[in-house]
Amino acid sequence: MTSEPDFIGGDDHPFLEVVADTDDDSLLIVSIRGELDLATGPTLRQRLQSVSGRRRLVFRLSDLEFIDACGLNALLTCWDGADTIAIEEPSQPVRRLLGLVGMESMIHDQRPQKTP
């Protein structure tokens, strides 16, 4: 099941698009595009509350143009309750931030396999 994207943005606000794809009862794949920071982090948290409870959480971040420490915190607080978390296809800003904070191990180059 793929959800409709949530948008925040406009002339005075950063842009964020969140699409959550629930392939099965245990896997949640979240694609994020735009900017993830102090202004947009609460939107991500609110959006993912409705689809929490999955054991595996994957963030696809190839289209994330900006992320700061507040954005990383928003990602990590979404982890609550999941057994595993992974970041796929990270953009250069995401790679740089994860490297700065020593969290490169969250990057996975292979997409998770769907549960039969």
C-alpha cells in the first residue's frame, strides 16, 4: 500500500514530501524529498505516527536536498518501536551528516527483500 504524499512548503517555508509505502505488516519504506530540518521535522514525525508499529523501517533519501541535526533527530525518533532501521540511496548531504556523527552503518546499499 502506498500512501499519498504529504507536502509542506511555500514561499516562506522549506519543502518536504513524505511518501510511506507499507509492503507488508513488518516493513515500512519512507521516501523523503526536499528539506528535513527544524521546520519540517515535526511534519515527518506526525506523518509517520499513523503508520508506526512496523518491525523494519527503511528511509529512501536520494531526493533529500538538505538535512541538519534536527532533521536527523526527526528520523531517529521515528525509529521508536522498530527492530531495524536503514537508510537507502542517501543523498550527498545525508551521507555527509551521517559521516560527521559516526552513523555510516545505517546506510544500506541493497533494498530490503519483501517478506513472502
